[in-house]
Amino acid sequence: MEKNVSFKRKISSRAIRGSALLPIRGFKLGPGTTAEELLAAYSSIGFQASHLGKAAEVVKRMQDGKATIFLAFTSNMVSCGLREIIAQLCERKLVHAIITSTGSIEEDVMKCSAPFVLGSFTADDIEVKANGMNRIGNIFVKDEQYADFEKLHLAFMEEMHAKHKGKMCMSEYVKELGARLTDKNSFLYWCSRNSIPVFLPGPLDGAMGDHFYFFNKSHAKQPFVIDAAEEVRRFYDIMLLADSTAGIILGGGIAKHHLIGAAILRNGLDYAVYLSTGTEGDGSLSGARPREAVSWNKLKREEDSAFVEGDATLTFPLLVLSMVSREK
Amino acid sequence: MEKNVSFKRKISSRAIRGSALLPIRGFKLGPGTTAEELLAAYSSIGFQASHLGKAAEVVKRMQDGKATIFLAFTSNMVSCGLREIIAQLCERKLVHAIITSTGSIEEDVMKCSAPFVLGSFTADDIEVKANGMNRIGNIFVKDEQYADFEKLHLAFMEEMHAKHKGKMCMSEYVKELGARLTDKNSFLYWCSRNSIPVFLPGPLDGAMGDHFYFFNKSHAKQPFVIDAAEEVRRFYDIMLLADSTAGIILGGGIAKHHLIGAAILRNGLDYAVYLSTGTEGDGSLSGARPREAVSWNKLKREEDSAFVEGDATLTFPLLVLSMVSREK
Amino acid sequence: MEKNVSFKRKISSRAIRGSALLPIRGFKLGPGTTAEELLAAYSSIGFQASHLGKAAEVVKRMQDGKATIFLAFTSNMVSCGLREIIAQLCERKLVHAIITSTGSIEEDVMKCSAPFVLGSFTADDIEVKANGMNRIGNIFVKDEQYADFEKLHLAFMEEMHAKHKGKMCMSEYVKELGARLTDKNSFLYWCSRNSIPVFLPGPLDGAMGDHFYFFNKSHAKQPFVIDAAEEVRRFYDIMLLADSTAGIILGGGIAKHHLIGAAILRNGLDYAVYLSTGTEGDGSLSGARPREAVSWNKLKREEDSAFVEGDATLTFPLLVLSMVSREK
Amino acid sequence: MEKNVSFKRKISSRAIRGSALLPIRGFKLGPGTTAEELLAAYSSIGFQASHLGKAAEVVKRMQDGKATIFLAFTSNMVSCGLREIIAQLCERKLVHAIITSTGSIEEDVMKCSAPFVLGSFTADDIEVKANGMNRIGNIFVKDEQYADFEKLHLAFMEEMHAKHKGKMCMSEYVKELGARLTDKNSFLYWCSRNSIPVFLPGPLDGAMGDHFYFFNKSHAKQPFVIDAAEEVRRFYDIMLLADSTAGIILGGGIAKHHLIGAAILRNGLDYAVYLSTGTEGDGSLSGARPREAVSWNKLKREEDSAFVEGDATLTFPLLVLSMVSREK
């Protein structure tokens, strides 16, 4: 008894006749090949290389179409060296709004003082801890970087609490925070200066959550209110007023969902590029392909999207080089 | 030039001498094998089956140790049939607090009226949409289920806005919502009745975010404030006051991070079981193993944890059967 | 410029109308639930649980249809406790031919003398080696088990070389080997006794390759010839003469490919179940789904197949219990 | 009862003191960045980008150390555009022996006449078939390309059967085949001309297996014998006589295992780079990291290895550019 017969695919063979399919082939190797040349060659290699080539095409359409580009990413993108690459996108105003998680804020600020360092995925974690460090994949961050951040952040929180009379939303809070930074490698530095809003749909997760907890324990009379509804208002206003919209999405989680979920209200993003290691088979939003987004009105047309399966550290630098190469 | 020499592992060969390692072997097949027998046999099969066997052992320790058990999960766990299994855990008070995302709330409520249905991962998404449905992996949900939820939720929001004078935190909001449900297959139904708090670190994501957006557009004078700081206060109070703590974590994302991140303040969870498809190599929190949590003080000892790689729909039912089988 | 327009899916909406889609729902928990009950419930859970439920259905069709069932697996399935489960399938004659790799032969024989043991994926491999062991995921095997196998195998090779005048194919060789075993937990033991041929498309890989190398170095005058063409003849004869054919495929690699590739000559398998962790996105045969096999005539109809994503140690025992439960 | 205590890692904290860990940071974007510059920058990005940077370092050591470089790959690497990149490595004699599967031979020969084309992973496979094509991930190959190959191959087989008196090993056979090709984009063309042996541990899998089956059916008196033992002799002679050895391994399967397995006889490869999507958690050889190879004496030291998780189409072109850039 086979009940799930739904939506079988049936295709007219017209589809193939007359269409000129792209031949698969490698490219001529040579020292001095530029990254743009490499990426151009990727389209005809097949598998994920072709997906990356397609992603570059879709990003070009976003830029040519003057779409409002939303960049969504998980915080590990800031833990690694993509932080400085994101910062350059913000400096050049090549993206127009950011959706991310609190970890990205914390780590961007911490890195203004000292870098994280390269470790190993298979380090002994007891030993990592014994050395006053914490592990994020193959990256180590020191306890004292968290302690320094806490100090800085508690003072900032006090200042904000007073200035904003104990009530803010997170994009407002983060904008004030970025304005106080001086590191040009910080994406928050550039977002504040270039009026690129940074939205946090999970507003008080992680260390910042800890700080708010203790702050409010000691300010019981006038606790600091962080208004999630106001955050939604500001994000949706941009989403709904844009002429056309595009998403570049690194990883999964709430940043990805918040972006594409909001796009339903305007019948979907016009363009989307996902760079992700997520797997489809568990039905997670993190692993869902652009195809699935079409069923939801999260994305208008699958043709205007690309999914590149793989760690974004391998693929995002190439994609950003293609964006930058189009600047005159 | 090999700079990342850090934390090399060096082991005394004492470790192996004298220890009695468990032999790998299968088990005797027979009709009528119970799920508990099967799970017991899994420990000696190796690979992920052994991890699932270990997970059952760790869950037993949680229960024997009377730990406060936090259940964290992504919303696809409610999209699928794990919803009713989670509901039974809540009915039996086998978990003590929940951390999840807004999608879980929306879908649990929707399912009180009508089920989702089994589709296919490879359905044509244009056709899915054309039939008034939306796809979550191989599960379909109808547009009208969202429309019905919106109607129900807008009325509820209006009621809450009045009753709570326009300011709430999400666990409070969700408790009120659950109290109005009548479906015993709903986990919110049982959480409200059994005082199991449901925390939403990403408070207004998804459809509920949409509803708040429009509600506040039409209530500009007294917008509904959703206080994320108050939510943190309530969650951390439980985390910090518990005698001992345990996490059962399905999937990744903010639910996972919020749980293990908060545990840092008490030097880590005492027990943790992760059921996940996440991959370690991208440095994501979603893919991070319990090992990594040890470096952060998110988990006390790796020995009291298990990671089972694989879709939770395959493994969680077995694990829950083992929890239930220990009830007298 | 979008060249790869090929084979777009277009579906009549008739597909959905009138069809009764299976509702998604969990099941009632209780101690004493049998594994068969559990598996029956899996169909309506969604995601991979539904795929496992489907796999059980397809296996039932194989059995009801009296198909010739080919079991293909990688050697790690023998490293772990699935070895004894495979042996029970062979004892009960529930499978009719096996395609695997040489590692499976080596390890099945070794385990007749002593078990492998449960270790850990994150063991220090230098230390594992220093303790005279080797690691297969989280399973350890001793050097001396290889040394014992070498001794046994060299004597056997000498005997076969004489008996078969220096020329054999591997399925013949393995049949003789199995006939000399006395461990009823060995699948080779049962294959030899029950005339279930074991085909090795990669005939002299691994330790057995080493042994043949040294044997032939010292028998330069009459080297032992292992004829791969004769192996193909024997395997294809079975494939082509069967009334109907089915594949149960654990993992990927050459065992999988050899089975489904040969099926092209009869326009495809009638039934196929894949249990695998393979990923589709790299275009590998190991990760290819049954769907892809349809384009090649490796499989007749996608409807008569299932793909369960996940480690086979989690899923194969359940599937085999369902096969066994149907024996009267 | 926790039996699997084996081989716990314990590290002196000396390891961290005094060592200068590499800072994590991105790099300056600019049009005209060469692929070598990009790859150099990858080392300090973290996650898989750092692994790719490390892979380039290890390949440099292979080249500087004048190691005998074995290139192992699965046949999908030839299906895609990596074929031409491999051909250029062979033309430049940058690799010294190849281990692969029969599919690589078949497809390299087919592509001498006509390219494969770019399709889509989600094409309707019934329609692909109806259009006389077959799908390999997102690559399509025509039935007629297989028919043409069959014609060519049957004639070649007849010729070889006569010339070699009905008995050969596959590397010998493939060398003769490559010598008859005229396409400079073929890796077999260059292997034959540059005396780079191509070993096939799974000698008669796939279409070539079919052809041998039918050939021998019609040559029952003097069947064509393909000697797997002779193949092993030739491969092991190179492995054992080399001064130092290195492996570059794309994907998993028998090609990977055959290479690293044979290396045990010389206490392991001196250098190894794996580019793979394989997952460790299922205990498969395909997913095993270089770390595991150390326990087996398949690899001398983990320090001289790298594992880059991801589809090789994304990473191998960059790695090869780094190899080529070092030629004067």
C-alpha cells in the first residue's frame, strides 16, 4: 500500500530537443591564473564546481538588478577568517543588511583586540581548557578574550541602559556598539558607518545573554528590556519596501530561516545563493535547498538561485572575489 | 613551517593494559525482539549503533541522578512524528524544560487541527505550491493550515496584549497558548499542564514574527513588546538553581547553543546526549561534538555524553523507549 | 545565460487530487514494543524513519515476489557487529548472492578466532599503533589477528594453488575458504554450506593482495593466476538467469556499483534498498540514490526502491528483523 | 559500566607554551588575485580552507622530497572536468602512478569522441532515460556514447586477445588502450606516452565487465583471462621500490584503499593528501581520515598529511594550480 504518490514528475521531451547543453570540461592550468578565471572555468567542471559557477552568475544578477542584498550567516563565519572578508563587503557597501547570531557580534568585537588562532579539530579538549582556551572546530579562542569582552560589554550595556532608558532592540544596540569600534577589519565597524543594519533574530543567546542576565539581576528595579517585536518591525520594513531582494546565506540556523521566512510576505526573494554543508535528508531548514523555498514562496524561481554544498571557507572567498571584480 | 602544533595527544600505554574492551558482535535475530533488547544489543555493534547504546546509558544516568533534563530541538522535530513522542515525554514529566524555535510552537498548534502528510523529498516544488502546499523535507503542510493558525494566533495575541498590558516574554506567552489547547498529542498541551517551561531564544522568527509585525503596525500606539531579556532571566534561573543538569539535544541551531551556552555559568552540563546530522568540519556549533563542549565548560566530562550521528527520526524513538521502559 | 535547461519537471495537478496522503504522526510509547511494531510505526514519522519504513515494505515485496536477492556491502559492515546479522541471513537463506570486498573475507575469517573490540573514534592513533592495534572507526583490531590470518591464509593459498593448478576465480576461492571454517557466526561459513556465492569484484585488495604478491614472488615459475573475467562470468550468469532480482546494498564503493551495473543487462533490478551515508552532491556512485539508477536501467522503477540515509548499524538490524519476522 | 576506556589522550601543557600559533584572519580582496595567492591566504582562514592550505604545503613537500606520487581517484573524477586536469598532471609527469576504477577508463575513452554535458541533480530520471541519456550527479552522458565505446572496445579486446594470447593484467591492457588514443585531453593518452602505469584493483567492473562477459561467452574455448595477481605484482613492485612515496587521493572506495593498504608493506606513505566528502562516523574506509591510517602503518606521520572535506571539484583545481606554479 503505497500512499505517497504525490506530485510525480512528468516531462515533455521537448525539454531536451534543441537545447544546447554546456559541455563538461576542465581548463588549461597555468601559474598566474586569477581567481576570477578559475571561477569562470568552474561552471563547466560539473558537480559542486558548477554550482559555485552558477552562484557567481546569480550574484552577478543580484548586482546587475540592483537588488537589496541580505547577507545571513552563522557565527562560525566570524570565528574564521571570513570575518575580514565580510567586513570588506560592508566597507564596499556590496551588501545592504545582515542577519546573524549574537556569537558573530561577540567574536567580531573580541577580534578587534586580538586574533583567534589556528588549532586542530582533534586537539584534546581537556588540554585546550587547561590552557585557558576554547575550541571552535580548528580555531582556538582564549578565556581572557571572553573576559575582556565581558568588561567592555558590561560598560557598554550600562551606557546604553542609561541612554536608551532601559529599552532597545538588538539592531539598534549593535549599531551603537559598532560605532565605538576602531578596527577596520570589523564588519560591525563598517555596518555602523555605512548604515547597514545588523539584525539578530536570536537576540540574547550566548555570552551576551549571560551579561544581560547578571545586569538585570542587579538592576531589578529597571531591568533592561530587549524588544524582539521592534527588531522584527525594522527588519520587515526593509524586506517589504525593497524593489527587489536577494539573499546570500552562509550556513543554516535561525539567520537563514529568518531571512527566507520574512521573504514570504513579498512572495519570495528574487535571488538566493546558499553556501552550506547542511544535509537535506533530515528535513531541517538548515539543509533545505532553494528548491524547497520555492514551495513556500520564500524564493520566486529556482533558476535564480544556487546551492553550493561545502564549507563556506572554501567557496565564499571565490564568490566574493567575483563580486569585487565587477566594481569599476 | 608547521605552526599549529598545539595540544598534541600523548598517551601512556597504561591505558590499554588491564582494561577489558567490549567485544564487537551482533545479536541473535528473532521475531518478537523488543526495542529495549535491540537497543541493549546496539552497544556491541560498533560505529553509530554503539553510540546509540551509549546514549541510552547516559540517559539512564540522567534519570538515576535525578538531573534536571533540558530537551532542546529544532522545529523539524515537530514537523515530523517526533512531535507526539516529545508530547509523551512531557506527559510523563520525563523532561523538565524545553528550548526550541518558534516553528515548533506554530506547528504543534497547527497539528492540533489537522495532521501534516507524507510527501517526497523530490517532489516538484512548483507543483507543491500550485496545490496549496509547502514542503518540509518529505512532509507537506497545507497553506490553509497556516491560514487557520494565523486566525487563531491573531485572536490569541489580541487577548494576551490586553491581559498582559502589551509586554511579555515568550515562555510566558507559550504557556498561555498551551493552556488553551485540547489535543493530548500536543507537547505544548502537556508543558502547560505539567509546568514544563518552553523557552524560545529566537522569539519572533517565522509566521509568529509576521503576525507580530502586522499586529504592531496596527497597534502603533501601544505595540506588543516581547522581552528577550526576561526570557533569559527565567531560563538561567532554572539552569543555575538545578542540582544537576542534563541535555538531550536533537539537531543543532540556536536551541542547542542556547542550552549548552548557558551551562557554562555552572561549569557545564552533567550529562549530554546529542542526536544530530551535523558535520564537524565546518566549525559550526550545530556540528560540534560533546568533546568540543568540554573545552568551553559547556559539559563537565566527555564520558557522560554521547553523540549519535544520524537523523533523529531513526534514533530518538529507540532512545525514548529506553527512557520509558525504566518507569515502574 | 542559462544553458542547463534540461528535463524540467512539470506535473499535472491531478497528481494530488483524490490521493489519500499518509498522515504524519508518532506512535504510542510503551515498554515491550517489539522492533517490528517500531518499524511499522516508522513509516508515518517522516524523514529517514519513513524511508526505513519504506525499505521494509520493499524488502517484503522482494520476499513475496521470490526475487533473487543480492546483498552488497563494504567491508566495514563485517568489521562491526553486522557480520553476525549477515551470517544469520545466510544461514536462513534469505539472501542468494553476496558482492563485497576482500576486507570482508579477511575480517570474517579473523573473527572466527577472536572478536574485534570497541574503541573510540577519537583515540590517539599513535597510541593505538603502539599497543599493537589498528583502528576501523571506533573498532580496534590487533596486529596479531592479522598475523594469524596471514598464517592461515598462506597455508590455504598453498593448498588451493596445488588443488586448482594455479588458476581460480575469487568466488571459487572464497567458497573453499568458507568450507574450512567452523564458526557459525561467520557469513562465509553459511555461504559455503548454503551455496550462496560471494563475489569479489576487487579481487586482490588489502592483506590478501599482499599475500598473493609474496606468494607469487616465491612461485615465479607457476604464479597463482586469479581470473577476474571468470568471476564476471559466474556473477553475470546468475544475474541474467534470475526470474526477478533485488539488491540490498549497505554502503557504496565497488560492491554497490558492480551489482547495479550488471543489472543494466537485464534492464535493471526489480527492487532495491540502499542503506548509506553517501552524499549525492559529489556525483559519486556511492552517494547516488535509486532515482539515478533509473536513468541507467540499473533499476526498473523508483517506486520499488528505498534509500535510507544513515549508518547501516542503526538501520540494518531493524530491517533484518522485519525480514526474519516474516518467516513462518 | 563504561568499558571502552582505551587510549585516552593526556597532554603535557608544554605543548602550548612557547609555540606561536598562526593567527586566523581573512585576506585583502582585489580583482586580479591569482589562485596561488588565494590558496596561500587559505591557510589562515580556518576550518576546511586551512586544510586546503595545509594540503598545498604537503604537496610541496612531496614535490621537494621527490617522492613517487600515486594519484588515486574514483571514476566520477573523470565524469567531471577534473579529467582534463588529471591529464595535464600526467602530461607534465607530476604524478607517477594512478590507481582508479574501470569507469575512469571507460569515460576517459568516451570523452575522446564527445563531451559529457551539464545537467541537473534533480532532473527527472525517467525523462533522462527517455531522452537516451544517463545521469551521473548533474552530468549527463548519452547512451550512444556507451554504444560507441562498446564498438571500439570490442574491437580492441579482439586485438588484445590475439596479441597477448588471451591473458593480460589490466594495467597492461590499459596502457595499450591509451596508446591508441589521440586526444591530448585524455589522461590515458598521457599515461601511455609518459609510462605512468594505471592500476585497476577492481579490474572488470561496469561496462568493461559486460564486454568481457559477452566476449568470453563467444570465446568459450579460449576465454580471455584477466589476471588480478599479476596486477598486484606490478603495483607492489613500484610501491616497494620507491625511495619515498606520496598519495593524492580523490574520493574513497577501492582506489583509496588499494593505495594506502599496499603502503603498509613499507610502513606507510611518507605523505598523503585526501580530498573527500566521506564521513568518519560510519567506520568506512572511504571516510577514514589520515589519522586512522597512522594506526595501520598506512601513513608514517599525520603531520605529513591533510584531509580536505568537500567535493574535489571545488578543491583539486586549486591544489593542482599550486603544483603547477612550482614548475620552473
